[in-house]
Amino acid sequence: MVERSATIVTRMIRVVKNLWKEKIFLDMIKENIDNKEEKLNTEDIYKELKLRGYQYNGLFRSMHNISVSGSKGHIKWKKNWMYLYNYLKILMLSKQEAYNCSKEMYNIRLNMIAWKESIHPIIE
């Protein structure tokens, strides 16, 4: 399968001649090498959001990358409320339901002092 001139899926079927030589032992596979989690880049994030019914442009596209689990991410600081909006979108992406499409927010309560203290070292 090809998308934007890049191969994203290939297939190959063959008969194994020596099964023992090609067997992969589970203890040989390192899980999460160097403790680095896979990340979705900006294009991947917004493709996933589009599949969930969202389409973003301009300031609304502030997510730089997020971990596959959704537990970590980088949001571009553009000195406006979009930082918070994109933070909430990362939380939404961390949920595994494909159709988790909250379209509106009625009320957000935020302790600005605690929030600024928690992100101060990050955005300096």
C-alpha cells in the first residue's frame, strides 16, 4: 500500500527452509529499547484526529508529537489558550476508543497558579 508516494504496507510470503534458524526467541527481543516509547509525529496525530471526525488548521494544529500511549507529548507554545485546548486533545487521544469525539466543552476549571508552576520549567 502506498500513501503520498511512501510505502506504508508491504507483504511477502515464502516457505521457510530451516525453521530452527529463523525462530525468534522472546527473550532475545528487547521491549521498549532504551526505554523510549514510539511517538506519533504531527502528521500522524492530525491524520488520527481526522479519522475521529476532527479537522484542524492554523493555531489549532499545535501538537508536535505524542507518545503512542498518549501519556507524553509536546505542544507548541503559541502564547494563547490553544495550548490548553491541545492538551485536552492529547488526553482525548490517550483513550483507545476510535470514535471519542467530544465536540464542545461547557466548563473548564483550572488552578492557574498550580498550572503555571507545573509548566514553568518546560516553557522557559
